[in-house]
Amino acid sequence: MDKAAAAVARFAVEWTDDMLPRLDAMPETLDAPVMALRIGDVLVAAHPAELFTSWGLELRRRWANDDLFVLGYSNGSIGYMPDAPEIERGGYAAIQSPKFTGQFPFTAESGPALVDGMLTALEQVAKSR
């Protein structure tokens, strides 16, 4: 086994050893803070992730306002927010990356929930004129 593979295997064992004693006490869902604000005609949606492009495009598709800024890694960090193909393939962002923040792997419902949360926050701010 080369050094890189050994390091990955060692990390997996260490993560498992750390998680097993805490497994029953850990929540199966993760609350991720999202927020929206308006500065004049400009709207800002903030979230604690690094969105896969598909989620940013989905947010823009569902929010017609051109003056929208999307800010990642705001109010914390939950790492990458993978899309369904990445989760199905068991890719790095879906399986390995959440381990660095002490989380369980993401599910196919994670990205839509984050986008829905941002849309709800944007709708509330847009109505407050």
C-alpha cells in the first residue's frame, strides 16, 4: 500500500474509532443555518456550505430576481453540499468530506433542503418591503 492510501485508511479508522462511542447520541439530521437579507434591491442568500454548481443553478432557476448574491461558508461550515449523482457514486464530497466536520455523509435530500431553506428566507425578506 502506498503512503497516500495508507493515510486515507488511517483517517478512516481514526474517524470510525472517534464516531462509534458517540454514534447513538448524534443526531441523524443536521440543522444548517441559512439567512437572507436585502440591501436596497439586492438580495443576499447565505448558507454554511460549498454548493455544488447544480444547487446554485437550482436556486437561481427558482428565484427569478437577477440581483441575487449567494454567500457560502456563512455562519459556519458544513463542507461541500453534493448533488445526487455525487451521492449515488459515493464520491469524496458525499462520503469523505463530511467526516472532516464530524458529520454523517449527506443524503439526496440534503441539497434540496438547503435550497428550500434559502428560498424560504429570501421570500420572507422580499415580502418585508
